[in-house]
Amino acid sequence: MNAAEARKITNQNGQKLFESNFKRTVTFIDTAIRAATGMGNFSVKQAVSLPSIVQNEVLEKVIIHYQELGYKVEVYDFCLMKQVQLSWAEEDL
């Protein structure tokens, strides 16, 4: 396969990369939320590592996903990764 063919196939499968990283990130954060609530915490901070090609789009969808569920969401730069902080301490966010 030459580089042009590789680019074409990669571009055609870009949505797969986005969806798999979104689902993986949500599963990772959901696990952290369950652990935090079980210990009596009202927030979590999770460092997430995403491919740069989909990082912004995945984080945007993650933020919207959790805001729609009623969480306060903040994202910070953390070395070469992003850190997502979710809080559910206040009822009216």
C-alpha cells in the first residue's frame, strides 16, 4: 500500500477512531465516578490521553455528555494529556 492509499483508508475510518476514543473515555470516567461515590467523594479528576487528531472533538463530546447528565465539568492541561474534572456536589449546576 502506498501513502496515498493509506491516507484514503485512514480518512475513511476517522469516525471509528473518534467513536472508540469517546466510548473508552466515558467508560474510564464512569468507572472513576462509581469508585468516588462509593468512597463518599463528590468529584473526580481523570487524566485522559487521546490521539491529537481527535482530542478536541472527543473532549467536546465528553463535556456535553456529562453536562447533560447534570455534572459540572472542567478540563485542564496536564502535561501532554488533558485532565477532566467532574463534580456533583451542587444540585443546581
